[in-house]
Amino acid sequence: MEQNELTIRLTLRPAGFSACAHLLCPENRAHQFSFILNSDLTIRSLRADVPVQWQCTDGEKPAFRSPAQRVSVAGERPVAELWVEYEGSVQFDPMQMKNWANIVTPDFVSLSYYSVWYPQDFPFGIAQDRVLLADAPDWFVVKGRWDPSRSVWEYGGEGYDPFNIAAYRKEKLLVVSDEAMNIYFMDPAVRPQAEAARDVYRHITAYYNGRLFPQRRLDVLDVPCAWPAIREGGGYRRRDLMWSVSPGEPGPGLTHFLAHETAHIWCTGAPAETWEDWLNETTAEWSVLCLALGAGDRELFDYTLGRHLPRAASLPPIRTRGGSRPEGVHSKGTALFYRVFEQCGAGVMEKLVRTFATLPDADKNTASYLAALRRGGLAAAADLIEQGLGV
Ligand SMILES: [Zn+2]
């Protein structure tokens, strides 16, 4: 069992931050290793428990994430402890298409895994990770714990990715809550959207949790909204954190967003960086479509299909020769399942979605999925899917 720990001490600045990453890796036996960090950040110092040399090389393009630099560390002996001090900003820049969902303003801070704002891709696992936000008594950190004795917000320490930070200056923070969720926002104009989202979420979980999917205990969902600090881009979900620009106007767009992201509680596990990601995304989209079919919500059904069917034909095949993830697997997969829907009907679609959700983790791949469909009496659907994968 790896005992490695990573702690990030974060200090907010008017338009950026400074940070110190402290890595403990007592089991490391390598003299040299490397990690990545956002290209816009500047390393001020790097030291370790043994003498080290280090250098940065720009040009990393990690999957789904912002451009990064690779930081290579060479120790005279194996490094067991490392401190990296760095600073800068990872501000969202729609023109350069980078740092989506990340911003530091005087009232709101949003930092995510996707911006590589902290050291990532070490050659070893991290068992314990946490973020400490220093000198922040005026702030509220979503999922954080306030420690008055140290005057820090602490997030993480439970072996769970705590690096998706959403923090609000307390005097600006508004909240809509019920027993299942908290929606955090700044602009009073967002309140009607937040109240609608709370009601829609109840409707979604009533269908998913125990009807479409096997029932499980759901964590309380936290939904930080970035509006108006960030006004464009999509949301992302990390277990019980669902980041969004804003819930959006009540209607099919709002329901779709919540229903797609909530479906990923069950529709997950296929390797997301390969073509197999089509399984995660297609079953999540069809969870939304099954919700629409069950509720007789024609508007949601048409909205969801309309996102995909028009573009599906011009996209590359789902299956790739090298295993890489092709563009547009959401759309291509949703259209492929639509063919099954047309031939086999609505009842089969719930089974298609549920069969993927209930596969053991080790079997979350297309070959095992098709085999499970055939075992479950859905051979015709499996044949249609297999023919439509391409290559
Ligand atoms: Zn998705």
C-alpha cells in the first residue's frame, strides 16, 4: 500500500494564486521522476530531502486538460519528500480555448483538475491528498472544513480528489438547498434556476435510483455555480460535486444537464481516454432519453436527440484501430442506440442502459457488454450495436 501524500497550500492573490505543493513519497526508489503543471504557472522554488536538480519543458498536452509543462526532478538519492513553490493564474481564456472552468476573482475562485493547477501525473499513486486554503476567514469553500485554530479551509484527506475548488466570498454567497443537494451561487437572478434545478433533481433521482438503476445511497450533491464570473463552457462532475456555470433556464437544457451528469453515478467505468468511453456517454445520454420516455416528456426527448442525430453521420466510427478516443463518441453512440430504439422499442432501451451500469468494473468494456446483452436475451440489440461500431 502506497503511503504517498500530497498537500497543496493555496494562498489567493487578487488575480491568481501562490501555492506550495508538499509531496511525501517514502517508498519512492527512483532518483529521477517527473510531473506536469499548467504552462501558465511559474515555479519559484523546488527542493527535496536530498539534493536535486530540476528543469521544466513546455509542450505537454494531457488528455482533457490544459497545456502543461513537464517538471523533471533528478535527485542524488531517491527523493522521499519534495516541496514545490509556484504561482500565477490559470484564468479561463475562451479565445485560446484553455483553462475552462478556472478563475480567480475577488469574490469567487474556481480551480479544477482540468487546468493542471497542481502537480499531476506522478509515476506513483497518491493515497492521501488535501488542499489547505490559507488566510481565508472571509471565504466559504464548497466541501471544505473550516479550521479556526489554523485559520485555514481544509479539503480532502480522505483519499479522494479534493483539487476541484469552488470558493465564494461569504458576503456574496447564496444557497438553495434540500436534503439531497446544495446549489451555491452569487447572482440573485440565479435563484429561480436553482429552485427549478432542485425540483428537477428530485424527479430525476426518483426515476434513476431504484427504477432505472439498482438503488444505492446517494451522497448529498453540491452544485457550485460560477455565473457571472464565468459565463460559458460546460459543467463537470466529480462524485458528489457538480460544477456548472449556472443551472440554466428551466427547461430541457437544465433537465438534460442534471440528468446526464447524474446518470454518470451509474454509467461510468469504461476507460474514458479510449474509444470505449462511448459506453459511459451513450448510456448516460440514453438514461436521459429513458427518463423522457417514462415521463412522456417529448420536449426533453427531442432536445436530447437533437444534440446528436444531426451530426452523427459526419463523425468518425466509434471503434478505432489503435484504441484512441475518436471525436464525437457521445453523438455517434447516441445515434447508434437510436437505431436500436427504432427496431426494438423503448423497453429494450432501459435494459441496454441497466446492463452496462450493472457490469462488474473489470467488465466495463464493449466486448463484455455485448456478451452480457446476449446472455440477457438481447441478442438482436447486441447485433445492431456491434454492426454499428465500425472498423
Ligand atoms: Zn458525460
